[in-house]
Amino acid sequence: MFPFPQGLALSAALYHFCCPLCRDMETFQAEMRRLGIKIPSRDAAWEDEESFLDLSQRHSTCDTNVCLCPQGREHSENMG
């Protein structure tokens, strides 16, 4: 188990590690380094390539108990 600042640094990494109160990055990272906190030079742990795949996929069927669409459960609009 890592102390809070080190755990946050490992998760947020260089491009997202900032003060949780004021969002300052430059001064906060400099102070954390001075205190011995290691900040990995990579993108955040939550920014992996597969994190947002679900956002590009559309839900294609109606999940209600009684579907009211005249075209049925499998019907979907191109937009909207």
C-alpha cells in the first residue's frame, strides 16, 4: 500500500498529477519531487486505449419490458 501522494502520482502520472485542491500542476509536482514522491513519465492509468471503447458503441436493442417502438426492439435510428 502506498501513501496517498505516491499512490495518486502512480495513478495520475506526469500529465494529470496536480494539487487536488487548486489543480496547480507545476508547483505541486516540484514540491512532491522534493519530498521524494516518484512521478512516472507516462499518461494516467485510466487513459489506456481500451478505457473508452464502450463510448463508441451504440446500444442496439430496447431493454424495456414492453417496447413501444412500432418497428420493434431491434430498430435503431442512424442518428440520435
